[in-house]
Amino acid sequence: MATTLPLPLGSYTDLDPRASSKQLIGCFSEALDQDSPADTKNPTNSMPMTLRRMPGMTQLNGFGDGSGNPVRGMWEMAGVQYVVIGTNLYSAAIDAANNVTLTTIATSIAGGSGFVRMTDNGACMVILIPSTSIAYTYTTAGSFAQLTSTFFTALGAIDCWFIDSYIVFLATNGTTFFNDDGRQVSGSGQITFTTAASFTREFGTDLFVGGTVDHREVVLFGSRTTEGYVNAGNPTGSPFSSAPDSFMQIGCHPLCAYTVANQDQSVFWIANDKTVRRRNGQTPQTVSNSGIEQILNTVNLTGSYALVPTAYGHPLYVIQLPNANGPNAGRTLAYNCRTQKWFELESYDLENAVNAWRPLCYYNGFGYQLVGDTYSDAVGILNENAFTEFTNTQICEFVTQSVYDAHNRIQHRRLEVVITSGGAPSIYNSSGTALAVPIIDIFESDDAGRTFVQCWDVQNLGGQGQYDQRAFVFNLGQSRDRVYKIRVTDPTPVFAVDIQATLEGGKW
């Protein structure tokens, strides 16, 4: 009997994969705007869905200094782009051919490998080494200096933001946030702290963990509760006053300060109960499913942070877990704000082992979605026409739900994956000799997705223009709990549309 196996529209892997084995890596679901028969009982069934490959990364020429050090942060101030690579700060100019020229500003940025936090007031840029008393400023007049104000160095800062002409800092003591004197005082020079303006936590006793600025409101997350502050224009002390209506009875996990991020006109974060939340007034919405929460409850969250790219118009909230499975053994979870589905991202590291997605930082600059590399000094563009990550193979695969019928044996006669074919030219070597057309790898698991073996018959996706190429395999044996994994790593576009199987039921 021919049947349609549901496309896995989101990652949701349970401890027992017979309950749920769905996983998407390097691809995400997308709704198609086309007609289909109406389903009045379940309108979502009327919307055709497909799986789409994540954009690749194309390196910007010249956006590197040859050091091999990671790209730690990017920012734009007064129309000029800046980048921190290793210990160096550069300004960047780009020509009509997308060639970048870097100009060295400073060579003394502390830290060396971890990400930095950057913001500006229009005239002075601040570069903060997170959760330290070390910060640097650079002005539009060309003045670079370390921030040595004793008011700042005594408090240090977990993070920093700009709001209403002020640079706001969350102090490392977790009880205070403070601001500079504002651009009206500092003008085009380095920010100053002569007013010693600070505000101590008012509505909770738990320590502040992290924060952000959302719609001109400073939102600070404690380990159990969250408070908001607005610019009330107070003539003395801090201009900010508490906003009781924004108080939330949930906080941020202490290890997840840098997962607080703005995306899709809202705030996302990993909460203190290890769920992922989206701010929605005083009642934040839970956007994580139990499969994602299971991951967050079992991995090491140390060093976690968020990136907020947009892929093909889909706003994404990406959680980087660099130490999820031990030191330098990371994992990346991603939430699609448009479809409200989760997927995962993986990259190859310097040892060619699978690790977390490779960007260390993200910024929208030069009119591009820019990502700074963890493993090199390269800055890349998220490029829908690229199917590699810089020069590395890009991983794209998905795992189906278990084919199951009351734990009876099922004979798998045939499997066909309806997927993009004829979308890329043959793969060539350095001499220009055609080696092969892009292929699709199909794996099967008879223990409901715990272990996989590759199906013997590898299928190709055809050369460029071979749009009628089909990917199918025959005589796949029998199983009580069969799961399929589909993988495409060759440089070719991927849209997965359907999975068709010919099955015969059995007994016992």
C-alpha cells in the first residue's frame, strides 16, 4: 500500500524516539502560498508545507586580517562599519564589487576569543568585555581609549545598551544598573559618569542576570523575576524609573544572560525554568516544545548566547550552546518565528568534527546578513545561493517520525523522497573535470531512530536541468519501528516536498 510519510516540520525528539524522533538540521519548514482543498476541521492541513535548506555563508573579500582569530563582534556607527577580530578593532569600507578594506584602529582589545558586546550613542561606540570591568570607547573623531572612569570600573558590566541618548550598563553585582551622563553632556567625546547615575533593583530580591532594551524600555531579567524601566526624565540621579506594569513573575536562567535577544519585534530568552520564552506583556509565551526543553535540561548551558538572523524572510532566534556536550562540543537550536517550529544547525569545526553552528556573532550591515566566524577571521554573508559555509561542507538533513503500527512488522517495499533535482551543475575537481552530480543519502533505523545505517542504493539529484530525476530505493526490509534520515551535503538547492512509501502490513 502506498502511503505518504509526513514531512518533519520541526525538531521534536523525545527520550523514547518511538514517541517522537523528528529532527531537522540545516533546514526548516516553510508554508507555501498556494491553493489546496480546504480542511474545515483542521485549517492548518490546508496549507502545503516544504522543507527549505538554510542559507550558506559566502566570505566577503578582504573581511579578514590573516590572523585566524575569531570574529568577536560587529557594529555600525554613523554609517561606518566596525569589526573586532581577536584583539584588533577595525573600521571597514566596501566598494561596488563587495571588496572590503580594513583599517586598524586598535590592537589591544582584551579577551581574544570570546564575543564582545557593542553599542553606540551616535558619536561614541562602546566595546564591552562581557561581565568584566573592561570596556573601550571609540569616537567619530577618531579617539580610541579604555574606559577608566572609577564609577564604571568599580561596578563593571554584564552587558550594555543604548536608549534615549544614554548608554546603559547592567552592573556585575546583579543589583544595579547605571547609565552615563548622556550624549548631551559627552557630545562627540568619550562617555562620562559625573552624575554617578544608578538604579537599584526595586521589585525583587533576586539578582539581575541579563537584559535588553525593548521599545524604549530597559528590561532586566533576574534569576526569578523580571523588571522594566523607562526614561522618566528625572532631573537628578538616574533619569530612569521603574515601570511596574512590565513586571514578570519569571526570570532568566543564571547561565543564559546572553540568550536574551530582540527578534521579530519581541524579546526571547531561556527562562529560569529552562523553557524558551517570548515576551508578551506580563505573561510571556512559552515557545519551546518539550523536546527542546529536554535538551536544555540535559546539556551544559555555560557560555550560551543568542543570534538573531533572518533567513529567506523567516526571523530566527538561534541559541548557541558552545559547551552543551562538554568543552568545545557545542549544539545549536533555532526557532523560526514565522512557522513557530524548531530546528537545529550544525557545522564542521577545524578538526572536521560536527559541532555547533559556526558563527560567533551576527550583524546586519552593508545591506547584508553578516556572520562572524568562530574558527577563523572570516566574515560571511548568509547567502541563499550558497550551499557551503565559507569553503566547508554545509550539513542539511532531516529525520522522519517512526513508521509504526501497533508494533507489528511492516514490510518496506519502496521509498521515494520528492526533493529538488536538477538545481545544480555537476561537481568538478580543481582541474575542471566533472566528478559526479549531487547526491542524496538515505539512512534507515530499525530501533526507532537511536542508530542509523545507510541504505545501500545512493541516489543522485541529477545535473543542472535534469528536473525529472527521482530519488527512490527498493526492498528496504521489514521493521516494527522504522525511521528514515535524509541527508544532502552537496552544493545544491534543497526543497523537500514529500516522502512516499510503499508498505505492507504484517503480524506480531
